[in-house]
Amino acid sequence: MSRAEQPSRRTVLAAAVAAAVVGPAVTADAADAEESAVAPTVDYRSWTSYKDWRSGAAQGTRAVAGVRPGVVIGTPAGTTDYTDPHTGTTATWEYATWTAPVHKLRVPATEVIASWNAHTPAGTWLQVELHGTYSDGTDTPWYVMGRWAAGDQDIKRTSVDDQKDGKSTIWTDTFAIDDATTGLRLVAYRLRLTLYRKPGTKLTPTVWRLGAMGSDIPDRFTVPASTPGLARELIVPRYSQEIHKGQYPEYDNGGEAWCSPTSSQMIIEYWGGRLTPGQLAWVDPSYADPQVDHAARFTYDYQYEGCGNWPFNAAYAATYKDLQGIVTRLGSLTDLETLIAAGIPAITSQSFLKGELTGAGYGTAGHLMTVIGFTADGDVIANDPFSPSDDAVRRVYKRREWENIWLRTKRYNASGKVVSGTGGVCYLYFPARPTPRQRKALAAVGVR
């Protein structure tokens, strides 16, 4: 359970849901559920190719070709001062910008989450912004979706609070329509990168992937049951977040706050990502699994004061050689089976009451775990970091319970109040050069 998944982060997103629900708990409306399973609800778009980077509007940036195309600082557009809100330090930076073409959403969206993959050597950092058009023809302001660096010496990576325009709000890492019941949606957007470096140097960030997931997931307490179609288990390292309780209060104190970086580290190491002794030298040598402490430090959002910022985790994964990371939503366990069949595990976000997920032994307002396979009966095999030891991390959860908990968008908490569910959010980490089979599986779930 990560801090960024606790109620303070997304409670407001449930307000429209609560207003629309009166009386006792409801069961699935079969007709609506069937319709939502067919109608497209997610649109993920990314810019990754040399052609993509050439298609944007450049002010001081240039596209670079090669095995992994990207965008870098060419001749800076100018200089600017930035005062880091978390250190109070003001510094001057050269900057350049790249602005994506307008993307018209295939699914007019109630939420949008951006994610990016980049190399930011010491002395550089980047900012990602979103500007959108509403279905009523008006525009959003330029919203900051994140100020990010792989390290933490030049700036403190941060989300930006208090961004709103009366129609939408940025909640940590998520653009959200304030009242979806009005029918207002985001129908198009542009993303803008600003790349920064110390003046007078030749340093530059390199951005390889920039994308966003727009979605309009229907309000639902339950979802249709999928039919099991795969029996396979991937061998993924197992790490417990709980053995880190009390470690590094400056990065939210370990334990239940570290489900996101712990899950990220499991999948990173599945793909072969490893840290050197030098990189881990800062961690107390008495701590087991120091790579988890490292992941917490380098996913930490200094504004939210937690390690659960979704795009920051995906960006952290991509700091490892030849890895990509994105944030998206999937529509069913069939989608997860498609990925597992191609050797791609997933990190999923879910919330549930104690007793709703047989064998978990806990309840949570939000928790990240990794899906690594399916049993012959179709049940979910997960590496659940909310476990007392590394050996206890592997769990098998009942398919129907797990599927509903992950995909629903509304639920009742222990007090009987309607609160939000995550609606199928997941992180996907995969090779920079996927195999044909992996590429096909990713395309099948809307990722290119």
C-alpha cells in the first residue's frame, strides 16, 4: 500500500460517483457491464520514433536517430530561473522545448495520465506538461504533469499541486474532469517537454518515449467475468516491502508506503536490471534487499511525499539499460493473459476491504502488486509485496475476486461510503526492443 494510493490522493475523484449512487450497495447492471466491455474506454498514444520526434514543434531541441530515437537539446531557446520549492534554491538553467502534435482522443476522456522515459545525466532535468481541449470547445491551461530527474541532486522530482481551472484538476499525476456526470470530456491534448541543463555545458536530457493514457471508464461496482485462457507462471524476483518498515523516513518510512517501488524493482530485475555496489553504497549495509531502498529513493515525489507517483515509477524503470516503462489501463484479465503469454508481467493497482480478496489477510485503500501468471484454473499468481518476508511474496488469488477488485471504478469502504477504484491501472515495463511476439502482445492491449 503506497502513500500515493491512500485516500488523500484520489478521494476527490470519487465525488461524482458518490453523487450518483444512493442507497445500499448495488450489483452489476449486466447490460451496462456488457456494453462497457465492448466500447473502447482507453486511448494510449506515445511518441517514440525518429519520425515522431521530427513531427513535433521544436524550440531549441532536435531529434536524434539511431537504435533508440529521441529528442535532445540542440541550441537552447534561452535561460530561465527555477526555484526548487523543496530546497528553496534558485538556479539558472538553459532550456529547450518540444511540443507534440495535437492528439485527438479516440476515447473522449475523464482522466489522462502522462508517462515518459528519459536519460537525465547530472546537471539536467525535464518537465512534462499537458494542454487539452474540452468537448465544449474550450481549452485547459498548460498543466504540469511532472518535474523529473533520475537523480535528486539538481532538483527534487515533484508533482505540482493546486492546478485547476474550474473544469478539471491535476491530482498528483492524473488529469481529471471535476464532474464527469456533466458529460464534459477532454477530446484532444498536446504534450510539451521542456529540457533543462546547466548553462554553458553540452549536457542534455534524452527523451526516448513520451505518451499519455486517456480513459473514460464507466462507473461500475462489478465487471463481467472473463474466461480463463492461459496457464503459465513467469519467474520473477520476490521482494517484501514489509521488511523495510522504518527505513529512510525521508522517503516515507518503508513498509506499506513502498509497494510501488518494491513492485517496480521486482519487474526491473526480471528483465535483468541490476544495480552496482557503488550505486547501493548509500544504503545502510545492514538492510536486506538494498535495491528496494534505492527504488524508493529514486521514485520519491517530494510534493506528494510518497513513492507511489505512477509516472515516476515508470520513468525510474526506464533508467535501467534497454527498458521502457509506461502507465496505462487494461480492460480484462484476458489482456493480462496476452501479456503473460508473451513473457511480460504487469504491475497492477487495486483497493479492497479485508475479506474481499481471499488469502490477502488485509484491506487497502490502494496497493500495487505484480501479476506474474495464472494457474490451470485461471486464478491469478501475484508477487504481493505486502508480505512478511520475501519467501511469502508469491500468492495465488481467486480469479473472480481479483478481477473485480482491479477493474471496478467504485466500491464501498469499511464505513459504507462510496469511494473510487482504480479501473484497471497498471505499469508495464518491457524491453526497448521487444521481440515480435512481445510487440504483438503489447499492440493487442493498445501499446505501441
